[in-house]
Amino acid sequence: MTTNAELLARRNAAVPRGVGHTTPISAERAENAEVWDVEGKRYIDFAGGIAVLNTGHRHPKVIAAVKEQLDRFTHTCFQVLMYEPYIELAERLNALAPIDGPAKSLFFTTGAEATENAVKIARIVTGRSGIIAFTGSFHGRTNLAVTLTGKVLPYKKGLPATLPDIFHVPFPAPQNDVTVDEALRHLSFLFKADVAPDHVAAIIIEPVQGEGGFHMAPPALMTALRTICDEHGILLIADEVQTGFGRTGKMFGMEHYEVKPDLICVAKSLAGGFPLSGVIGKADVIDGVDPGGLGGTYAGNPLACAAALAVLDVFEEEHLLDRSNAIGERIRARLHGWERRNDLAPIAAVRGPGAMIGFDIVKERGTHEPDADTTKAVVKKAYESGLVLLSCGTTYNTIRILVPLTASDEIVDEGLDLLEGALRIS
């Protein structure tokens, strides 16, 4: 029998160390919210492939759709020979997305491709180069995407320089000790000191920051950004790579706000585990790019498009938006019960809409002083006991829960029992 240790040794010999890994576990098979490693040990999955598996591992409807498409063809390149799954998926997303007026969609493979192409569209359409993002944000690891990302370690470490005309504004959150007014004041200083608003093509923001610590953008901030964008001819880009497709209790995270973006970046749970991303936006904006200016050889792969269509069916048939909110309420209730427990590591700031739940591990109860070492130990103790768990945050002390929305109450509770055990002070 192959062991986790053997595969880890092979991995370390063959794969660059720059590709990090959270656990030393090698998966053998998975179903819904459960994973078995190569040694036969079972795990509850609270990571979901980093928010990719809102419909769970190997959802039967998704697998059936991919098998059916597999028997037809696997690739033509959409720019050479178009195919219906791509077109139908665009039609359905155009109807679902919170976009004012007619919408159009195009597809890629990774989340970074989506954010890069959204910026590319904004720059071409506006004729401007400036882009404003937020501290703590994550928009990908490619050169432009990592420049957009508002977190140096580990994503920008060692880069001698990042791309020009990218600016960052402090993201307002209590843990950052930044208010909405302060963030907007910084933006006004930015306009005066570094980049005139008529030089800015777009502002890009996550409705809920992922890697940044599961902080939800305050409604007042989103409203103000929409007003600023309208006043200065700036496009508002919503990076919904992690928040999209039910994670926040709505199909899109932007549906929590009264304002709408011009462009939406999607990926992760769009295709239920198959690599697919896209940009959805106002038709007159996206159509500002000439033919040939957008696309990619593998962009919008037919197998992934078929999977995504099945994902949308599953959301309707299994009422996964309702399920997201129910799971979120269940998790938050349990976490709030731990906040005053002296036998557990101190936790604080339970937060997040729908089933996009995060909380902080702190050094002392009642404070926000981060405890990154304990957080790392909790993640390790969790996977050793059978729970796959992720941390995040600019101070590395946030635990995030990304359990599939298709998980049963029994599985969610079992995972929470294991998390409670990982938090227990020995």
C-alpha cells in the first residue's frame, strides 16, 4: 500500500517547494463532503478544495453531465468550433447575474484568468490604465493578479517589482482597525497624490475577502464605490471567484448589496470541481473589445461547461441557497457557544454571510490580538483527527469553513465536533 509519507517524499523531490501544501495527506477518493486518503483514513472536508466544491465531491448530476459530454467531444477551442454548452451557460449566467441591463459572459480556466481579463476589458473600454484594489485582497498568482492582490506574504515575496498603475486602499474591517470613512478618505488622498480618477479604469473588490480573512465589505463601502465609479467613469469589478455560487447564501455575493457591478469574475464552484472561470458583465462594456482580443485555447472547455450547467441545475433542484443559509446558521450557533469556553483556544469575531464562515483565534479572550501559532496548531490537530481545515487572514489567525452545501447535518455536526476537539486546550 502506498502511504502518505511515501507520496510526500516523492512530491518534495518532484514538485517545486513554491507550490505549498496545507496537509501531508494524499487523497484516494471522495464523495460529497468526505475524503479517504491512500491509507484508507476518512476525513470530513471543511476546505472544499478552497471553495470549489459547493456541490460536493463528485455530485452524481455533475459526473453524469461530464460523462455525457465526454462521449461527444472534449475540445474544439470555442474560437474555432463553437458548442452549445458554452452558449447555454453564458445565457443562464447572464440571466442570473446582478448586472444592470443586458449582460454577456465569456469563459476561461482559472480565477486569475478571470481577474486579469476583467482588468483587460476595463482598460480597453475606458482607455485608462489605473486599477484600485484593497489591502488583504486576493485576486490570483499570475503577474497582474498578484499585483492586484493586497497581501505581500507569501504571494509577492521575492518579486523584484510588480506591475505599475495598481493602487491599494485599506479594507475596512474591525480587525484591521479601519472604518469605511477612513478607507474612503484614503481613496480621496490616493486620487490627489498618486492617480487622478480620470486615469482609473476600474476598482476591483471581493464582496467577502477570502484569503484576507473572510471580512465582508460593508454595504456603505459598496454604495460609496458605486457612486464614485459612476461619477468618474470608473468600472466596478466584483471578484466573486470565492463568493459566487451559493457560498454566501445567495447565488452571487453582490446580491447582498443594493448596488450592482459592471463586471463579475467567477470561478471555483462554478463547475463543481472542473476547471472553469469567467467574466460576466454589461454587454456594452464587454463588447468594447474587438474580436480576437479575448479567449484562450482551453477557455470554456466543453466538459467544464457541461459540469457548470449541471451545477446550476443542482442549485435549483436541491435548493442549495436555502441550504447554505441553514448550514451557516448551524455553524455560527455552535461557534458562538464556544466563545466563552475556557477549555478551548480563545476565539473571536465569528462572521460571514451564508455558509462562508470565519472566526479568529486570539491570544486572549475579549481581544483581537492574533495567535497565528495556535491557529497553525489547530489546523494540524484537525487533520490529524480527521478534519480537513483551512486558515487565512493577513495575520494568519482566521479559521475558515468551506464545507460543501450538499453536506448533511450529521456530517456538518461531526466536522464541528472534530473542530471543537482541535480547539481544546490540552
